[in-house]
Amino acid sequence: MLVIFDVEGVLYDAEYLPILAEKVNKENEIWEITKQGIQGVINWEDGLRTRIRALRGLDYATCREVADSLPIMTGARKACRILKSRGYRIIAVSGGFTIMTDRLKRELQLDYVVSNELIFTDGRLDDVRINVDSDKSKSAKNIIKQWGEKKDDIICVVDGANDLKLFDISGMSIAFRAQDVVKDRATAILDEKNLVRIIPLIDAHMGHT
């Protein structure tokens, strides 16, 4: 049994790049591109590269400080503890960056995390290495195959249009405080900002008592 989480807006109660952009007074510009990418209005990969170019030159210490300050979503720790106690494996697939997901892996005891990587040159933000593109399911398929997980035993918890392809590899999909396009296709919907509330939804779907 496996649960796949999106990161920004799901495990973290924040979007990393818009907060980072506040350091250089580009938050409106970055947030607009972020929204367009999440909504599927623009090519996600191009949008990511555009955002990183706009922030090029920021020092590593600032990027790390912002990453370490991101608030973990209400209920995330408890939800992960419960899932792990029931034998679920937990992975996170993020269009964000290792600078922020490494902390989540450690604090939430995630089994596997895949994310993109910020590239620093001489201690300053220079570029991005894209490991997770707009099709997040590709990033999850290898580990799913390796672990021998069956589709019916896979649950995904996401919020954005750029997460929708995860639905194709999951037996249950939960739209967590999500956009309408995600809600329309999800197995279950949770609008309350408390991730532990996914547990009763999973119980109902999977037949747990």
C-alpha cells in the first residue's frame, strides 16, 4: 500500500518560489507564473525555468533560510504517522526542490522523495535541474514498479492541475484544497486545511475499519 503526496500546498502550507521572490521584490511576477503553471495555462517546465531565471543570483543562505521556514501543513505529521503505523509506504513527488524536500523526508519519515534541484554557482542561484516535469506520474512509476505496488493499493493526495496524471496510476485520488479541475476528477475531496482528515476518506474507500 502506498500514498503519493504532492508537496507545495499539500505537505507544505506554502509555495516556495513566491516566498523566495519576496526577497527580491518579484513576488507578483513569480506568483503569476506559478499559478499559470499549476493551472496548466502555460508549459510547466518553461514556467519553472522562467521563474528560476528571474531569481538568478540569490545567495544559497537565503534560499536555504526560506526552505527551512516553510510551514508543514496542519495534520501532516499525524497523517504520516498513522499511515506508516498501518503499513503504508509514503512518497512525495514535487515540482519543487531538494533544498526543501530533504527536510520533509526527514521530519515526516517519508520512504521516497523525488524533486527538482536548484543549481548554485559560486554560492548563488544559477539554474535548475528538472527531475520532475509536468507528468509527475513518470517520477513515481519507477519506484512503484520496484516496490511491486498495485494500482488499487495506491492513493494520491494533490491540489493542482499539474498533478492530474498521478490519477492514472492511483486507485484513489484525493483533491486536497484543490482547484476545480482536480476536484472534478478526484475520488474524494477535502477542503478543510487539516491533512489528517484524509484518514477517514482513505478508510472509507479502502474498506478499513
